[in-house]
Amino acid sequence: MRARTATIMISMALLAGCAPTQQDYDATVTLLQGSARARNEFVKVCTKDFDANARHAAGIVTNVSDNDAPRIACQRYLTAAISGRATYQDLLDIKAHRFTPKLIKIFQGRG
């Protein structure tokens, strides 16, 4: 039970904007792969990080309304992370506001 609690806390740290270690990232992806509840919580927490400007930018990149953009962007990143298409380095790039062609494709739903 302690390991599960620790993994959930790692997930929350990832979502809160802290820079995780590679091991934390890998543990979180493993948790997300096996838990629908963790995936739902990820999207819920992730969408709270979008201010008006971020919503608008995400709307442009995801090609959906500004209101739906945070949820869609978070879901697309989550899907890519679970499948292995998004990597630890991609997360670091997002946190540093370096949006690579690979990340743009992920957020557009084509990568």
C-alpha cells in the first residue's frame, strides 16, 4: 500500500509542475497504464494548469475550442505517454516551454 501511495504522490508532483526524475516519470507512466482512475485524475489536475493564454494557444494547436483545449491536450499527451510515444525528455521540453515538432504532432493528435 505504501508503494501505491508513493506512486500517486509522484504522479501528483508530475502534474503540479515539479521536474521529476526519470525514475519518477517511468513509475508514473506505469501507474497511468494500469489505472483508469489515475488517468482520470491526471487529466483533471492537468487541465487546471491552463490560464486564458494557455487555453487559447492550446486551442490553436489542438484545433478545438479554447474551452475544450486543455482537456484534449492533456488527454493527447497522456495517450502518448502511455503508449511510449512521449518520453521523459518530451516532458522536460514541455516544462521548459520548448515545443518540438514531435510535441506539436502529439498535441494535434497525429503523433
